[in-house]
Amino acid sequence: MIADRKPGFNTLAIHAGAQPDPATGARATPIYQTTSFVFDDVEHAAALFNLETFGNIYTRITNPTQAVLEERVAALEGGTAGLAVASGHASQMLVFHTLLEPGDEFVSARQLYGGSINQFTHSFKKCGWTVRFADTTDADSFRAALTPKTKAIFVESIANPGGIITDIAAVAAVAKEAGVPLIVDNTLATPYLIRPIEHGADIIVHSLTKFLGGHGNSIGGAIVDCGTFDWLKSGRYPTLSAPTASYHGITFAETFGNFAFAIACRVLSLRDLGPAISPFNAFLILTGIETLPLRMQRHCDNALAVATWLSRHPKVAWVNYAGLADNKYHALAKRYCPQGAGAVFTFGLKGGYEAGIALVSNVKLFSHLANIGDTRSLIIHPASTTHRQLTDEQRMRAGAGDEVVRLSIGLEDVDDIIADLDQALAAA
Amino acid sequence: MNHDVYSDAYIRDILTNHRTIAMVGASPNTSRPSYFAMKYLKAKGFCVIPVNPGQAGKEILGEKVYASLADIVEKVDIVDIFRGSEAAVAITREAIRIAAHVVWMQIGVRNDEAARLAEAAGLQVVMNRCPKIEYGRLSGELSWAGVNSRRLSSKRPLLGVKGVQHRVLASGRD
């Protein structure tokens, strides 16, 4: 018997999950823009509702276009199954809704996308879930934040906006010791740069809106089940380990084995909370993913050139890009993402808050907006936008002080990107 | 043979070359995985014969339950073990005695001694897999649930005759 050949990353980015359409032979994945799917007969309908067979009922739960996207992302990450949802925020909501009960806690890196800090701190409180923050650069701080109520640990692989590379394996060791799953937000790295599963992650979340979609045209999120966590062992995850009342008493971890988490997120949390992705968005993101390896490498190459140029500019106080040899996180970058340290980074202006405002006002090629991971180069001043709802201390700790400007380097000619910054800094 | 990994062709050949499965440990409880698997495999055209001494003489999904493999009248191709790994050796000896072609142990069930016995007697062995999941994975149905099938194909999936949401496997076809 010959084992199957393992396809490479470029091949998976184009083919994983996508066979020609069985009905028409269409080679590109069709947009199944429909709310619902007819049953073959009453028996088929019953089997679908009981989860006894595979198939589509309603686009809030499954859709064939969405399914291709889910398998594609799962394959790129090396996980057992995926789930695509309406946004990155929705993916986090569904993950924690599946893991936590009211009164439970989780430990999260405090160096996070500002929107995640808000979601965890304020909205999750309404569900009775408490976040305790730790320092993503110090694995021991996660251990110190554990309590008997801790059910999960959450980090970003490359933290936004601080440009920090998390030592995923070190935090994974803490999670393993505590018997809780490690959730990694892999949005800024994408599986092209870092595959968290290889470093001990149990669950991966993505904002597909960013580099995976890559063209700034669609909001979407994804959850990847790594298939690594034993849900039955501790009995602390009743959604997975106890009989489920809304499906006639089936136990997810028994019935669905190493992809039970992804199925539970879908048929319980997505079914009941409802943040489904539109098939059209799923199609656009899928098309983006086909060129992910090419785009991501160019993003990284451009980002390194821009960061190097900025680090020599007289008006720039500091540049925090882990791709630079003198950066604090360069060693971690070489270990975790040798192909590049991503394309989102921050730098500090000697002129502080006012200089930041002036820079974002003066750019002509860069777009001043609150997103990252577009073909276009993007710029934002976090203190006056994405992180303005946070306290001064939270902003500083998240790497979003007054003088900080965040860039998401696009795919334009790098000379044009640098020329735009040059003229805008001259005017700042 | 290495039982940590099976090629897709090995699994597909087993599932397309055989039609009669004796399911040892089949349950009448409609929320148990064995009930799900039996129902699915029947829908895919397999003849599934339940074996469960506690249910002998009763019916599961319209099929008569036998107390042991030796009691089964029909010719059994695949013996599917839905029991603990420790029970696998005794069941495998019975499978050899009734001249089954394949010993298949469910997810979580692995017994290398049983595998050695079966292979020495010329039987094929699959361990720590579910035939329902493997059928769904290779036919493409499991991909509808976002599961990573770990297979690529530029061929159209094969549709079954029962309706649009049914895919089937065919011998020798990816």
C-alpha cells in the first residue's frame, strides 16, 4: 500500500475542498445563492435534522459554496474541519459560546486587536464570561492568570497592532498543563506564514476579511478545529461531552470524534445565534485564497522594505516590525515565520499625536481606514480610531500609544508606497 | 502493514468491493454513534447485520439482531467492531472462522494483536476509523460539513440515484 501524496501549500490554496460542480461540471466553485435546499423525501429530511446524514438544509447552517471555503481553510491550517461565519468577531463568539458556560473564565493575551479587547471585556460579560488578560510575550503570565474556572487560553499568532510574534509553543505548554484548549487567532499571519497547529494550538480563528480574502471586499470569519483536544477527558465541556438536549441526546464528542468541536460550533452555536456568511462573500474569499501564497510573500517583502526605509527616517522614533534584524521579536519571527513577519506593523512618530493625525491626513496612495490585509496599502492612527474606546493604560499595553501609526502594506510597487510615505512625512 | 495511515485507495476498495457488514455492538439507541453509522451505511446500499447478544432476536432498523457472528446465515464481508479494543481479538477470531474478508475497528478501537491475527489469515484490516465517516469523506458528502477530506480531485463527484444530496463511491475512481 502506498500512502497518499501530500499536496503542497500552493496546491491546497487552489484545490482543497473544490471538485467540479456535480450538477453542471462548473470548474470554479458556483455561488449557491439560495436560502434553502429541497429534501429528497420525508425520511431524508428527518435524517438531516437528526444529524444522521450529511447534507444541506438551510444556508444559516450549511451552504455548498461556504463548505468549499471551510474545507479550504481547514486544509491550509492542517485541521480536521472548518466553519465559515459572518466575521472574525462571529468566529470568536461561536468558539466561546461552545466552550463556556455562565460563570466561566478564559485567559487572553492583552496584545490583541482592539475590537477583540472590547468584545471580550464588555460584550462577553453579558454572557457571564470573564476574561483575564496576560502578556503574550510572557508564557508564565498565562499560568499566573489561571483559575479553577479557566476553560481556554486565547492568543494572536502575530499580535495586532503591536507587531509581536507570540511564542505559541510556550503558551501551548501552559494550556496543556492546565488541560484547556489553546485558541490562536491566526489572522495576521495566515497559514502561509504560521500554522499554529504545528505549535500546539487546538482551535484556530480567522478574520477572513484580512489577508485570506485579501482584496478588501468581503467580511468573513472562520473557525478551524485542530482535532487535538480530548473533550471527554475532563467533563468540563458539557456542550461536547454531555448528551445534547436539542439533538435527542447525542453526545458530540462521541458521534463526531476529532471534528466534534467544529460540528458543535455549527449545529448548535451558529444554528442558534445565527451569524452565517453570505455565499457571495464565501465565493469572493475563496477566490482570494487561491493566490494567498503569492500575495502573502509580496506583502511581506514590501513590508520589510518599507519598515527598513522608515527605520532610517529622521521623523520616525521607532519601528516595530519583527522582520527587522534588530527587533525584539526577530528571533521569534525567524522561528515561527521565516518567510516573513507579516505586513502589518506600527511605528512611532517623534511628533506624537499631532504628527500621527497629520500623516494620515497627508497620504495620497495609502488609504486611511480601519482595516488590514488589503491589496491596497492602508494606514491608521490607532489612538484616534480603532483603540480610542480603550483606557490610556489599555491602549499603551495594546501597543497603541499616542505616537503610534499602524500600516498594512499592500501589493503596489514598493517604490510608490515609500514615495507616498516620504511626501506625507515631509508635510507632517 | 502500517495501521497509522491508510491510503484513500485502500479504504475505497474495501468500501466498494464489499456489500455485507456485520456490525458487532450495534445499538437500538437512536442517539448512539453505532445507530447513526448503521443507518447511513444502509442508505448507501450496504446490507448491515446487527450483532448484539443483549438484543438478539429483536430488530434494529428493520434488521434481525444476532447474538454472535457465528449465528449469521448470510455471507459476511466486513466485520465492523463497535466494541472496546480489548474485545477485538475474540471478535477477530470469530471473523476469521466465518471467512469474512475485512476486520474493521471503529474510531478509538485499535488492537494490533487482532490485526496481526486477521492479516495472517488473509483478511484486510482497518483500525481506528469509522466506515460512515470514510464513505462520507471519500464521496465528498462529509465536505458539506466543512470537514477536511484530505483529498483533492479534478473529477466530478458521483451522484447517487436517490436524490441530489447523495454521493456514491465507485471502485477505482477518485
